[in-house]
Amino acid sequence: MDQKGYRRGSFQSSTSDEDMLEIAGAPVDLSMADDDPPLDREMGGFSSYNGGGMNGTNTMMDFLEEPLPGVGTYEDFNTIDWVREKSRDRDRHREITNRSKESTWALLHSVSDAFSGWLLMLLIGLLAGSLAGLIDISAHWMTDLKEGVCLAGFWFNHEHCCWKSNTTFTDRDKCPEWKSWSQLILGYGEGAFAYILNYFMYVVWALMFSLLAVLLVKGFAPYACGSGIPEIKTILSGFIIRGYLGKWTLVIKTITLVLAVSSGLSLGKEGPLVHVACCCGNILCHLFTKYRKNEAKRREVLSAAAAAGVSVAFGAPIGGVLFSLEEVSYYFPLKTLWRSFFAALVAAFTLRSINPFGNSRLVLFYVEFHMPWHLLELVPFILLGIFGGLWGAFFIRSNIAWCRRRKTTRLGKYPVLEVFVVTAITAILAFPNEYTRMSTSELISELFNDCGILDSSKLCEYVNDFNSTKGDDLPDRAAGPGVYTAMWQLALALIMKVFITIFTFGMKVPSGLFIPSMAVGAIAGRLLGVAMEQLAFYHHDWAIFSGWCSQGADCITPGLYAMVGAAACLGGVTRMTVSLVVIMFELTGGLEYIVPLMAAAMTSKWVADAIGREGIYDAHIRLNGYPFLEAKEEFSHKTRAMDVMRPRKNDPPLTVITQDSMTVEDVETIVTKTTYSGYPVVVSRASQRLVGFVLRRDLIISIENARKKQDGIVSTSIICFTDYCPPLPPSSPSVLKLRSILDLSPFTVTDETPMEIVVDIFRKLGLRQCLVTHNGKLLGIITKKDVLKHIAQMANQDPDSILFN
């Protein structure tokens, strides 16, 4: 970001320690800071993003009685200082506790402050669950709208339309109240012309939905595109992206997510639901001062909101908490674990109350299996894990290559055309195959389903040559012509899903990856499950089957193979393990399938990690150049702090500010000519003894306000960072005391400190910068950007390409 300088004592500060980024391919618009409204609009354009000061309750200026709005806050595309934020929260809590002993009102304030976190979780759960229910109902209706309309009420989807019909169970999808477009327009639904008309209407509706989605995203909220999880991970690590979790993003993402899912594109709503829930959390934070004014506390709330998002996406509250812990959160204390659990519980309860699918379940593809699995079935389960790992690695490499091409060529300049072309290809290929024509959630539901007596699906068209059945458990049977037809159609659907998802994920519409990945795995699993079932039926006398699968027994459950395959492919793409298994067994309602799920999830992770270490979200973080320091990777190189710090040997000396000998003009000159986010303060240039560290933004705001509000502050005024300033001649202008904005305890290391320790310090303390000393003298500075560039260099990557693409 270019430094514009200042005029007549006024600064135009637009620097950051992390340069401007292109977020998820969306052009940056700094006017979209609606998630952080300024507290003082007369502050020369500086928003009070975080409020409060650096040193607890001390006044921020010696010439002011109240803390100065804007001091101690962060600019857009900056990293927060976790240590300072946690220190400020402790000071605030200590002050409230001390005051609570003075009066009843203060005691009530203390109680309300303690209760506010739980109240916020309740509100987040209610809002996230309500929005998820709205999205589910709307997407289900609009998906069916592509094929026809309900005469009893256009707002009914196909299933709800036929609830009151008197048709038989087998003809439940052909009720007279539901009319296809050919029946509505031509008066008949059979024949070539009717098929072509239905085909045409399907493609037209799909194009309308997707074009409306991309135009809304492009025109109103560029941050609403994509999954949102890579950016959520980056924000939770301490980075600030104004507007990414704002009101406009929430509104547009909710609307366009419905449109994108309804268009039939190979994407899901589960990832974007995490973004939606985090938007809810961020907006509701503004109702509570302690979360509005503290960035670290706000990120604890966002971690809980992410758990609520997964809870409503999969109907898996416990899985949502574990997902937040394992996959997205950077700082996850025990208190956040409890609150995440509560938020996920409330969100799931709210969605269950809405009952969007009319089946008393939270998801469309909830299933229950009753047959046990045999130990020998671990072999095909592990094969599915290998397939999931190979698919995950292939998808990540292909998708990242395509997204990089989108960013570096003219393709990225035409997002609307790209969405139009991909939607057209998807719709044209999808309609002829009934398994790609239906929504992906319905496809997964059908693949997970264990065939019963009343099932009319082609997947359940077996040869019924048995005499009796015990309840709903059917023995393994020979596959009929419907099953063979379904196998061919599923094989074609698998090929289409594998390739079309590569080009779909990353477009300028909301797009999740969970459902397409699960669909690929579920198709592969169902194909393998049916193959195993037929093998056991025709060759039950083989040694591998003879011990446990006799003729006429129900040995193989193809739906279980589909579920294991779905878990394997999702694990291969995201590299989730614990949370993935918990989510999947919450979907099935059975604990006895944990071992197959664990085996498939671990196998897929091992295979995918052998090919490439990064999951899809980490790969997109690196592609977009977000300043994210991955906590899972180890730094094993033998370098020292002096090898990474700036300035290097041939660089200009480190820019410093002296504690009591520089004038306002001197400091203004330094701020104008450099773009650093902060400056070390030393006793003198000769001694280089470290006093503290002052942020550029705090300096700018403090000097501007001193010029406006304190008499006698001119360009020749001395700036003093000490308690007692040196005596000056009587004719000298007033001294500007800025000790209160000085961080007196900056983190320091010696020049001989190994970089593996420095990297660990940055990861675990969330530092923005670290000062390097030698025998107490200041030598240089290491910023988070320097650490990231050094890690890239050690991994034989271009250090300049790892950031700020």
C-alpha cells in the first residue's frame, strides 16, 4: 500500500505490516469496513476499530483525561498483537472485579459482563440456525423449480407438494399437483419434444440462478464468493480483513448461496455456512463492549461461531466443535470450547425446530444402518481410503493450478463469463443423467440409503426370489437390470463430478467443497459396495465369505460403503481426521461404524500427505498470500535470528526513535519516509539501548490530536517517551509526552536465538514483531512477514511469491 505522506501536519496513513492483499480473488475495497464502524467519526478518518489503550486503564495522552479513540487499534490488512490484546482484557477484567466490591451497581455490571459471553453464544446459535433453515428451505424449493412447479402453491417444493396427494407410495413423485414445465406449457409430459423443453428450461433456470448470484457478488459484496474457510482461518490467526465478516457480506452470501446451490453447480453450502455463522458472530459482537473493543476476544467468539456453522451444516454439534478446534481455530482456550459447544447446541436446536426437510432431521442425507460389519470388510474400506487420498491430492493440485491460472491470466477479469460457461456445461451434462440432475444432497442421500422393501429407486431393483423377510432386513440378492443401469449412470456421474468440481471451486460465487467431495466418495463407495454384494451373493462359498456370509444372509450394506467413501474423499481433500469421523457418525446415528470410518479417514490422510502436505484450505491460503503461520508444520532448519532480522548487512540502519531528543517534525519525517508499522524507541542513537516499541498508527493519531487540542505543540516541540523529560530553556515550545502509547515490554530475543524457537514464539504468542538485541543493544527487528518469507525460502519457494499475491 502506498504511503501518501502528510500535509500541514496531517497524515494519510495507509500502511500495514502486511501489504494489501487480493482476498479470495476479490478486488479489495476499503470502503467496505462495515463490520467495524468508527466510534469517533471526527477522528480524521481513523476508525476506532478496537478502542481502548495499550497500558490498561491509563489515560492515553498526558494532555487528555480520556483514552484517545483510535489509539491501540489496527488498520485494515494488519495483524493484531495477541499479547497486547490479552493484556488489555486482563486489565479490564481486573478493574471490573475491583469495582464490583464498591457498589451494588458495579456488582451487577460485573455479573452482566461475565454472563455476556453466554448470551452472545445464544444469539449466535439462534441466528445461525435460523439462517441455515432459511437457506435449506429456499435451496430445496429453487432446485425443484428447475424441473417444474406445484399447482397447489408455487412455494411448495416437489416433495411437499405431493404430501397431500392420494397417489400410491410407488407413484409418490408423480402426483397430479406437481407439473413439469412440459406438462404446464405443452399439456403433456411424454415424448421427445417434452424432453427437449424440460431440458431447455432446466438449463435456463440454472443459468439464471448462477448469473444472478455472480452479479450480486460482484456488485455488492466481493468477499461473499468462495468457501470462506481459508479466510476465516487467516482472520482467526489474527489478521484483519475489514468487511469480510460484515453486514453486506452476510446478506449477499445468504442470498447467493441459495442461488448457487439451486443452479446445480458442483458445490455445497456447508463451507459457506461457516462463513455465514462467523458473519453473525462478528456482527453480534458489536452489541457487547468487551468483544467490540478487543480483537482477541472477538476471535474467541468467531471460533465458536465456526462450530455453530458446521453444527447446522451437518446436524453435528459435537463434530462442529471438533472441526473448529482441529481445522480453523488458531487460539482455542478451554472457555472457548465450552462456549462453542453451547453455540453449536443452540444452533442445532434452532434448525431442528424449523425442521427444513420435514423429516425431523437436520440434514437431508441422515441414515441409520442396522447390520454389523465384518473384519474382512476393512480391506475394501482401506481401498476406499486410498481412493480418497488419491482423489484429494489430485483435486488439490488441479484446482490450485486452475485458480493460479485464473489469477495470473485474463481469465480472472471475466468472472461472470466464467460462471456462465461452467454453469452451461454443468447443466447440459447433468440433465440426461438422473443422478447428476438431482441436487448433490439428494444424490448423497440416495447413495447412503440401505435398500428396503418399499424403495423404488433403480439402485434397489434387485431380483426378489426370496420367500420371506425378517422385518426390513433383506438378504443379499442378485442385481436386476435397474441396478446395472444405475451403476453405469453412477460411473458417468463420478467422472463428471471429479472433473467439473475442479473448475467450480474458486469461482466468484459461494461454493463449498464438503458436499461435492462427499458425493465423489459416496459414488465410488456405492459402486464398490454393490460389487462386493454381488461377489458375496454369487461366490458365498469362497474362503473369504464362507465364515460369515452364508446364502440368504444380509452380509454387505452398500450404503455403508458409500458413507465410508464419502468420509475418505472429504478427508483426502481437507485432511480432517477426528472431526470428520465424529461428523460422519453423527450423520448415521450409529457408533459401531467408527472403526471403518477411522480406517478410511486415516488411510486417505496418509496417502494424500504422501503426495502433498497441504489440505485444500492451506493450499488456498498460500495461493492467495495470506499471512498465516501454520501451527502444524515443524521448522527444522539451523538458522539464527540474526540471519532473518532486518536490517541485513548491506541495508540502511534500523529506523529508530529516541526517547527524549526528537522533535515532532523529526518523527513526522520518519513516518512519512517509511512504511513500517512501528518503530523501536531507544535511549539514544549512540547507545541503542532499547526502551520500548511504538506503533505507527498510534504516533500518527497522537500527534494529530496534540496539534489540534494541546496549546504550544509545534513542529519544534520535543517528543518525550519518559516519565521525566529533560529540562529545556524557558523559550522552548511545549513538550509532547507520549509515554502512554509506548509498549514498555516488547518481546525481544538475542541475535543467537535459533529460528526454530523464534518461529515457535511467533506461532504460540501470535506476535506481530520481535526485536533482536545483542548484549542489551538493539540490533534489528523480525516481523511475521520476515518469518513467513524465511520459511518459504527454506522450503525452496520464492519468498516474494508466498505473500501478497
